[in-house]
Amino acid sequence: MIDKEKLITVLGYILLTSVLYILIYNVLAYDPILGYDAEAHYGYIDYFARYLPSEIKLPLVDDTREFFNPPIAYIYPSIIQVICRNILEADNLLLACQPIYGKLTQIFQSLLYLVTLFVNMHTLKQITKSPNLININYLLLISLMAVNYRTISMIRGEVYIVFFLSLLLNRFLKIKNSSFEFKLIEVVIFGTLIGLLALSRQWAFLLFPAFFVMILFVSKEQRIKYMKFLFGSLSIGFILSSWFYFNLFFEYGSFTAFNMKSSGFSFSNQPTSFYLPFNSEASYLFKKPIRPYFSNQFFPIVYSDLWGDYWGYFVFTSRFLDIGRNQLLIGDYLARVNIVSLIPSIILLYSYFSLKSRNSLFLKYIKYSIIFSLAGYLWFTISYPVIPSGDNIKTTYMIQLFHLLVFLSALKLEEIKKDSYKIYTGILFLLSVSFVHNFSTYLSHFPIEYIKNL
């Protein structure tokens, strides 16, 4: 008789091995200089590193168009840049060190991602009371999202957001389970995580409003304690991170400065197709889900960029549109990916609306953070329209939303497992088939050492 639980555990280890293979392959095959706005991010690093270790000086708008980003994502590569320029001999040390810190940052971010997975599985273990750390529900769903592998392969602050978010969720569950009986050190840790999130990228602020909404759901007996904990934590987070945002305000007149001028929030900023993608191009979602099709249509682009590669940064980039492998076939393959990915998409949406209220305050925080993240990102794309391309619609920017959705879905699958083991194993089978089918979307399609051969 086959032990199904042991089989599922084996599947979990196979999946982890596959993820490791993907990460290692992309470190070898993909250069971060091919990523979103890569030159600007490298410019930020080179400027920041230029003054280290004697001085900490952030770039201005004239130095890089990514000047508005907080510094956390640039600290590690900047340190590598400093070490490199003191060891290497070259006519242009900054330029010569770029491939080195780019590759080492890829490796570092891959490690952060792996830690993120294990922290989230540890948190899920506390909720489910499972004897096993490896959570196949979580691993399958998170590993299906192609956006994770692209984000990790580029130099991105979003990698740090999901990392610190995993730690924040873990700590919040612990303090919630203690009925908000806390020591000063717990406030300091939680506040530090809030500060680090704020210094990772501005999207992280969309994770904070839900803490205030939770005041409405905390029991009367715990409300005062919760408010003290929240006030103390936010105060520490403010102390740690506010200097950066005050600097933006004094330099550019806005706490949330950006490299584009805001059009102001108005639904009329975007055409009807942005909100309701039912025009003649809508069918391309399942035919050719890759740019320039359904340009500036929010939900088709987000969907295609989540499961596939809408912007084509793993198969080509804006600078190398005519180079890459399987260029003539990739659109057809990504169409099948979008069709197959209806399975995990339905599970994610169904889980959000049907998950029972176990650990309700904790789950409510996640649900409201998903709402605020989506609403905040929509506000951004409406206030800063890029017409006709919709170039600012990238799923990477909202990766936190999908990590939170996966967390809820992992718990919902656990509920389904208890109600019907047959349905549960059927879902795991479908998700496993989807993972195998979509595997090519997780890998760079540039040849290894491609950049060096240019």
C-alpha cells in the first residue's frame, strides 16, 4: 500500500530541487543588466558605492532615474562594488566591477528567496500544526509563478519586500497568538521589520494600512494592548525609515517622489480598455500573450506577466528584440501557459473568498493587505499613465500581493485536504502538471555567457 503522505513529501523535495535548479540555471544564464531599467539601477549602485565607506550619499535625479528608490536593495551590491574596486585593476573600475556585483547580487537574492520560502512554510506550520516543515501546497503555488524567477534574477527591491514580509507575518502570528502580551524586544523587532520594509521599496507602504483596520477586529479585551504594540512598532519603523522620505520631500517636494510627473488621480486618465479589456485584442490573452498585444490593458498584462513573460525579459528585452531562442514560437507557448495557469488562478481566487476564519485576525490582515496592495497599485497606474504601452504595468511591482494570495491558498488547500483527500490529491496533480508544462517560463532563454559574447 502506497503511503500517500510520504509520496506528497517526496514531491515536495523534488519541487525544492527543481527550484534550486531554476535559480542556479538563471544565475548562469541571465545577466541582471538585461532587467527592467537595469542601467538606472546600476547607476544608483555605482553612485552610492562611489562614496563608501567614508560617506553615505544617495543619488539625485540627475544621477539616475531610479533616485526615488530607498537604499536597501542597493547596499549589498554597493559593498561588493567597493571591495571589487579595491582588488581589481582596470581603467574603469566602476564599469569593470558591474558584472561581478551583478552576478553576486543574483546569488544573494536567490538565497533571500529560499529563506523567504522556508520562513513562510514555518509560519504555515504554526497554523496547521503539521509535523512537516515542507508545505507542498505553498511550494507548488509559489513555484508556479514565473514572475518570482525574473524578479530574483534582476536587481530589485521587491525581493527584499517579500523577504521582510515573510518575517513580519511570522512575528505578527506569534504576537497575535500571545494575545498581544509582549516585551519591549518584540516591539523593537517588529518595528525594525516595518522600517526595513519601508526602506526596501515604496510599494511596501501598501502593507501597513491593514494594521490600522485590524483595530476594528481585535477583541475589546486586547484592543488597548494591540494599539500599544502597533504604536510602538510604527514609531520605531518611522524612526528607522523616515529620513529617506523626508529627504525626498526636501529635494523634490513630495514624500513619494517619482521619475514621472503625476497626472493626478482621475479615472479618465486611462482609456476604457485599461479597466475593461473586452476589445478586439482581448483574445490575444490566450493566443499571443506577449507585447505589444493588448497594450495598456491592466488585468491581461498582470495575468500574463505573473504566469508567463509578457514583457519578454527572459526571452528578449527592449534592446535585443531580434535575439533570443525560440522567438517565433514563444508567443504560442505562452498562450498555452496562460490557459494552463487558469487552474492555479482559480484556486487563488477561490481561496481568497472561501477560506474559513481560523486565526481570523491574522488572516484578515493578509486579506486586507491584498486589497490595499491592489488598490494602491491601481491608483499608481491610473495616476501615472503610460499610454499606449502601459510600461508601468509589471507584476514584479506587485509581487507582495501574489505571495500573500499563495499564503491563503496554502491554508485553503489544507482545509480541502481534511474535507476530501481525493479532491485534494486531484488538485495537487493538476498543479504539478501545470508546473511541468510552464517550466520553460522559469528559465532565461538567453544563452549562457550571452552578454560576454556581445
